[in-house]
Amino acid sequence: QVQLVESGGGLVQAGGSLRLSCAASGSIFSINDMGWYRQPPGKQRELVATITSDGRTNYADSVKGRFTISRDNAKNTVYLQMNSLKPEDTAVYYCNAEVGRGWGRFYDYWGQGTQVTVSS
């Protein structure tokens, strides 16, 4: 059993900041990539940012320069620092982790999502 629990979402004005956290727990041998995805209202889920186990990052063009992804391997936690938020950032944000369960087998796990709403 693996669970991903997100926190830090909420309502913020345009130009403001939020920091999302996602902690993985359960039967975890290792974690490879972790990431954040989002689903705006009426749209498909899209990639926001990913980070490898050794800290290499990748960002969607729409958030490059505004968002920063990081992780704490000791805590099995991934973070998303969101600055200069825009109304178009409004979405449900989901964390993702590629979790090793042993025997060289990895599986993708998803959090339940946290709502981020940017006003004006």
C-alpha cells in the first residue's frame, strides 16, 4: 500500500504565492521520478513539473520561471513552490510518484488532488 497526501492548496490573489507539499507513505522501497500535474476546469490533466531522484527538473513552458519543484528524499516528499500566480493557474493539482515496490518493479501513484484557485 502506498499513499500520496497533498497539502497547501487554497485561494490566492493573482500575483500571490502558494507552496504545495505531497508526502508518500506505505510500502516503499525507493522512489524514482516525482511530479506535479494539474487539471483546470473543463480541460485535460497536464504536466506541471517533474523531478528525478537526483534532483533534475523539468517544467511546462507555462510555469517556467514561476514555479519550482523540489524534493526531500528522506521524507519521501515533493514540493511545488508557486509564485506570480495567474488566474489560468487555477486547477486541481495532483502529485505523482514512481514508486519501487521491490523486485525491480515500479508503479505510478497519484494523490487525491488539491484545489488551487487564483482570483482576478
